[in-house]
Amino acid sequence: MKTRLAIAVAAITTGLLGAVSIAQSPAPAVKLTTVAYRVHKQQAMVDFYTEAFGARFRVVDTGGIRSQFGDVAGLTLKFVPIRDAADFENFPVHQLGFQVADVDRVIAIALKHGGRVQHKPARENDRVHASVRDPDGNTIELYSEK
């Protein structure tokens, strides 16, 4: 009996009996394809995202509202205008993050179009991180390898 118990203990501690595994199904294939913004300064938003990130916008009728949809590296940004003061009262704020070639350049473009610096560039090792507010006040994180 002691021998069997010793063998069982040895087998368990060395993993010979195998670990109990929990079956996990593979993660579903998910790809973010669109982000919708309710915008107050639509033209400034279009100008900023076009110049800073190379977005290509087109006008889209969204239920009688003249919206702008822009493509950025396979992601569609949907800028839907806020219609009145009631829409603006609980205005949502969104945050995106972009890998860019030059963080300082994007900051300058944000300032040019009515945005502002949220966090000045911080350099750590070979990476630069900063954040700006776009013309409507949404925070954008900026990253680059330097």
C-alpha cells in the first residue's frame, strides 16, 4: 500500500498522470471594422483625420443626415453630425490609438485643426507616446518607434 501511494504521489508531482485541462474553444475571428463618432465640428474632424492619418472620406446619407465615412488602414471612421443642443448635452468622448511615423507631426496637425495636446510626448527606450485631443475633444493616443 505504501509503495502504491509513493508511486502515485511521485507520478502526480512529476506530472506523469497529466494535468487537468479545461477545454477552451478557440477565440472567434474578430476584426474591428468601423468606429462611429458623433461630431460637432465635422469639417475640422475630416481635415484633421485626412491630414494626420491619410483618411479618405466620402459623404454618406445616414437617415437624412449628411455624414462623412473615412477609411484609415482598413478601419472605417464614421463621422455623424450632432443635430442639436440636446445631442451635444451628453456628448460621448471616444479614444483611439494610432501608430504613426512622427508623433510631433501629428501633434502639430491637431493644433492646426483646433485640437490640443493632452499628454506631451514621452520617450522610453525606442518608443514615443503622447496623446492629443482632436477638434471635437476626443482623446487620441499616438505611438511611434524612434
